[in-house]
Amino acid sequence: MTTHATGPLSGLSWLKRAVNLGRTNARAVFGAAAVLMFFALVPSLLQLVVQGLLSPGPNGSMVVAAAASVLSIVILSPLIGGYLRLIDATEQGRPAQAADVFAPFRQGGDAGRLIGFGLLMTLAYVVIATALISLFGDGFLEWYAKLVTLSQQAQGGRVDPAQVPAAPEGLGRLLGVGSILFLFLSGVYAIGFGQVALGQRPIGAAMIDGVVGTLKNLLPMLLLAIAVVIASIPLGLVLAVVFALIAVIGNLIHPAVSMLLLLPIYLGLLVALYVVMFGVMYHLWRDVCGQPPPVRADQVEL
């Protein structure tokens, strides 16, 4: 299975199709996204509980965070694979239900391959992040360790701004280069994971497909990222106003009413975000790794 280059505006098409995802089977698509969101929160909640009970230092916090990351990969990788297959089923008109996200865990499933790809990608993230910090992040680790210590010692959960250390000089450069590489690795993950979950490719071959497919489609991915950033600004402002109005109205009755009103809206937005995010991932994989369009008689194939 080869990878294809897409047009520069393909990213907008992926986003549009992701927003329209679930039109044929909304119950399965949104229900499965809610299940996925719940299990995605579990490792983070466990990390907060462990850090709250043990109060580890900076090194201990990193160990706890690393353990939570591994647990997240083990739990979420098969669920993401199941969700991508559910999306594929709904887009192809096949029957699907929310419980299909658990299919890779069942007997005869391929949870191991999905977890293996997730671990391989995590290793790539760690290696590249270490290289970036070594090249551009002089003083970053010490600065981050001080922030962790301050947050653990904060009274009432608030950090005194006067105690926050100045950011290292190369932080802006580190974040800039890191953002570009993050976009590249996101494409590698989307395409490669799709190859494992939907294309039935071996882990190594899927990783190669992810790298090659991303290099061929950097422009549409960049335009997609820019479009998301631009669209998120007015959307964020509208949501902030809506949330503020609901909070004010709820507080007129009781503060608990505000929480009861805001919580389902917040959770609903998170579920919708999951649907769109994995919808973009699916359609990116479909366009890059699916069958190319047929060549017309008047076209010359070189």
C-alpha cells in the first residue's frame, strides 16, 4: 500500500468531513467518543491522586508522569484503533455500535500491535524532545523543575507570581522548533496508526508509511493547523461569553447550579472535540493511504 500526495486545501476537506462525522450513525460515533474520553482521563486522574498522596519531588513527579503515559498508551491505543474502525464502518455504511471500540481487546484482536505502535511513537517523541532540549533548551529542565516544586509547595493551589523563575532565553526558539516537529509527528502518528489499525500493516512498515506520507502532505497539514488556530480564536471567545453568562445566571440561584449547568456542556464539547479530532485523523489516513483516484483516458501517467 503506497502513500499519496494530496492538494494543498485537502486539510480543510479533512476538517469539514470530520465536522460532519456521525451523520449516518451519531449514536455509535458520539457514544464511542464518550467512552474514549472517559478512559483517556483515567491515567491523568490516577497521576493526580498519586502525586497528591505521595508529594514526590521533581524527579518523582517525572517518574509518575512517565508511568501514567505508559498506562495511557496501553489503554488508549487499542481503543483508538477500535474507534477508527468504527468510523470506517459508519463511513462505509456498515453497522456499528459504541461498544466496538473494545473490539481490539477481545480474543483474536490485535491490541498488541496497536500498543506496540503507540510505544514506538512515544519513544520517537522522547528521543526528539531530548535532542531538542539538548540543542535549544539550555536551562529548560532546571526551570521546569523549579515550576514543579513551586506548584507542589503552593498554598491553596496558587503560586506566588513573584517566586516564578524567569524563563530561559531559548524557550521561544525551543517552542517554535518544537511546534513544527509536533505537527510533523502528528502526521506520522495519524497515518502510521491508521495503517496499523485499518491498513493491517506491520508496525515498522506503518512507521515508514507515516513518515513518507507526512513528507508528501506537509503543506495541507500546515494549512489545516493554521485554519484550526484561526477558527479557535472566535470560537473560544463565543464559548467564554456563553460560559460566563451561564455561570452568572446559575450563581443567582446557587453556585452548585452553575456547576450542574456547565458540566454537561463542557463534557459535550469535549466529546465533540474527540469526534472531530479523530475524524480528521481518519480522513487524513483515507486520502493519503487509500486507493488513488482512477486515471482518466485523457491523462498521461508518467
